[in-house]
Amino acid sequence: MKADQTLDCIGLYCPMPIVKTAQKIKDLKTGDVLEILSDDIGIKLDMPAWCDSTGHEYLGTEEAGTEIKVYVKKTHE
């Protein structure tokens, strides 16, 4: 999936990937896609829940070995 920006959260564990995503998404334009790189399996449940609570769009997850890529589309300011 093509992303406008990437946020590296490798080595960070709950709740830091969500905290970093919340900070980073403020820098994006509405409609931009943020790719979050993580090795914390909790992100697979945490990110969709965060998107539900904030109104941003969860686009999916890709996994390759221990690396997890999560995609979020900014839907509002």
C-alpha cells in the first residue's frame, strides 16, 4: 500500500505506537495515508480501536516476519 508518510515505531511498545501516531497524524493533510512500522503485536488490535475512537480510517495491516505495517488515513483535522 502506498503511504504519504512513514512512522517508525520499531522497538516501541503499548501505548507508544498509538501516542506517536496521534502526534504524527496532526502533521498530515486530510486524505493522507500514514504507514506505521511496528514489532508490537498489540498494534493489530490497538490501531483499529484508536481509529474507531478518533474517526480516522483504518486501512489495514501487512505483516512480514516480525515487522507489522499498519495504514491509517487521516479523515479530518
